[in-house]
Amino acid sequence: MTTQTLSRDSFSRAEAAPASEYDRRVKLFNRICLGVLLACSLIWLIPLAWALDTALKPNSETTHVTWMIQNPTFGAFVRVFQDTDMLNWYIASAITSVLTALVTVVTASMAAFALSRMKFRYKGWAFWLILIGIMIPGQVLIVPQFREFDAVHLLNTFWAVILPQAPTAIAVFIFKQFFDGLPRDLDDAAKVDGAGYLRIYRTVAMPLSRPAVAAVGIFTFVTTWNNLLWPLLVLSNPKLMTVPVGLATVQGNFGIRYADTMATAVLGALPLVAVFLLFQRHIVQGIAGTGLKG
């Protein structure tokens, strides 16, 4: 019995040794990954911290290369609201971004549902033609789009900003990947109850695709909010200007007032930071649900 017990103990130690070595390697790898992530986070945060530091300084101290603020003040933020139409820019950006996200979600989800669930000729070709749109730079379409909206007298309106940004090939791809993962039995059960494709889309597919809706909506919102080139070309009315366009038009008025310039940049980015902090869980769920994992 003693010999058998010793043999079991030796065998257990032999099995435990490789396991402990594996655990040490896993812990080391996790620590290395954590260190790399922390380093990347610091590299990303330093410019933001510098911008906020500059915005909180008086203009007379912004040329001093130091992190120490002798007289911190919010005067630059107050001057931005007094000297610019920041509130109107916020409203215009919110209107265009929300409506663009809404139109994108509706159109992309309907196109993706047709490609995923309906049967028609050349469906594969249609899907590949949509994907080709991902490879076409948006700058290539600026001239024809500008001439089109000029012809229909929509320049200098919100629709001129919203409509060209609504059709998004990547949104169609994300929704199609999500719809392809839904069980077909749900469609069959709805068809037994007499539901058509439109009712299946409205009552079955869309309620189950909330993560994809959140991901596409948030990314479209952020992209539209940050877009500068196209709104700069089609908007000339100061009351319709979005935040990036407004900042670009008044940046020269500040001259060497670096605190005011940084304050406008911080104010322009605050809504996007709030959106990411509030909906980051939905973004992760939406990307995971589509299978687009890095």
C-alpha cells in the first residue's frame, strides 16, 4: 500500500509540474499584454491630457511647456460660447448625426434582410457589388454628389449632409452577418402564422438584432459627427453648420489664443466621449454578434 501511495504521489507531482509551468506562462503572457495595453493607452491619452491642460490655462501661459497650471481657469470655455455659435453647432450636429444613423439603420437592415432571407436572381452579385462600395473612397464621389444636390436645390440644407452619408456598405455587411446567424426556424414559425417578409423583418429580425442596431447606429453617429469635408462643402449658413465645420471656420479668428482653440476642440469631442462611455457595452455586443472579431 505504501509503494502504491508513493507511486500515485509521484504521478500527481509529475502531472502538476507541467500544469504549473503552463499557468506561469499564461500569467506572463497576460502581464505582457496588459503592459502593452497600458502603454498604448498612455500614448493615446497624452495628447488629450495636453489639450485639456492647455484649455485650462490662461492664454498667456499656453506657450510655457509645462504640465503645471499656475492659474487654472475655465475662461477659454466661456469665451468659446460667447464668441462662437457652439450651441447651434451642437444642435445641427445632433440633428444630422441622429437622422443619418436612423436612415442608415433602416436602409442597411432592410437591404441585409433581403440578401440574407429572400431568394432572387443575382443575389450573390448584388451582395458583392455592395461590398465593392467599401473599397471606393468617399472623396471620389464628392464632385458628382455635389452636382446632384445642386441640381435638386438641396445644397445648404440638412438633407445635403444626411443623404450622402446614409448608404453605408459596411452597415449592410454587419446586418447581413447578424441575420445569417439567426435561426431559420423563427422565419418558418412566422410564415405558419401567415407573416410575410415585411412582418418577419419588423417583428422577428429587428427585435433580435438590437446589438447590431446599436453598433451600426453608434458608429454612424460618430462618423457623421466627425465628418468635416462634405458638410464644409455643402453648408454655408452659420445656423446649419456642424461642430467640425464651425470649428474650422472660426479657428483662424482665435489667432494665437491656443487656450481658446483647445477649448473648442475639447467641447467638440465631449459628446462623442459621452456616447462611447454610455454605449460601449452595446458596441462590443454588436461587433461580437456579427462575428467581426479581431
